[in-house]
Amino acid sequence: MNFFRRWQAHHDFHHHSMGHGRHGHPFGRHADADGFVEHIAARVGAKLDLDAEQQRLLAAWFGQLQQQRAALKGLARGPELAGLIAGEQFPRESAQQLLDARLDALRAAGPGVITAFAEFFDALDGEQRQVLRFMMRRFGHSRRRE
């Protein structure tokens, strides 16, 4: 399960069970993803003690990730997906074309995502890189407990 879905499931449970609901919550279903990304960028920036240029590079990397996610999301929610199960037989060739389009979108966005992260990472000093590595290890360990 990816981080965003896990985060959303956590908030759905805690906020609905505590009477908060989604209304008025800054990262609910109706909030834009930019608010969440800005929140994460601010937290990462604070933990890594980023300067303005490093913060800009982090924001550029998050922007690339958002573009890639939006491209894939658009492909997954189109009428083509609904059309795959509309007939009596599953159209394998059409499904393969849809999968190929998703893979092409990933391949097209991949270099931009890699470049943006590389520029951000290269701008960090040694101590910031160590903190980032620690954060990534902690994030990885928390995902394996599921």
C-alpha cells in the first residue's frame, strides 16, 4: 500500500471515529493534493534544515512526482478503463494498449523525476544526507510492518 493511501486510511479511521469527518480537515478528500505536498515538504525541510535553494529543489522534485501521478491517474480513470469490462468478452488487446500507455507515461516522466531528485540530493551536505537516509530507513521499516 502506498504512503498516501495508508495516510488517508489512517485519517479516515481516526477522524471519522472521533467525530471529525472529512469536512474542515485540511487533507480530506476535497482538499487539493498541493496542500498535502506543501505540508510534507515543510516537514522534510524542517527535519533537514534546508536553505531556500534546497527547499526549491525539493519542491521541484515533488512537482515532478505530482505530474507523473496525475498522468497515470488520468489514464486509469478514463472511459477506456470502463470500456474494458463493458462487453461480453474482455478485450485483451485494448487492455494491453492501456497498460502500454501507462508504461509510456512512466518512461516519459522518469528522467524528470530522477533529475529533480538528483539535483535535490546533490545540493544536500553530508549531515543532511545522513538525516535523509535515516528518514528513508524509518519510512521503509514502518511500511514493512503492515
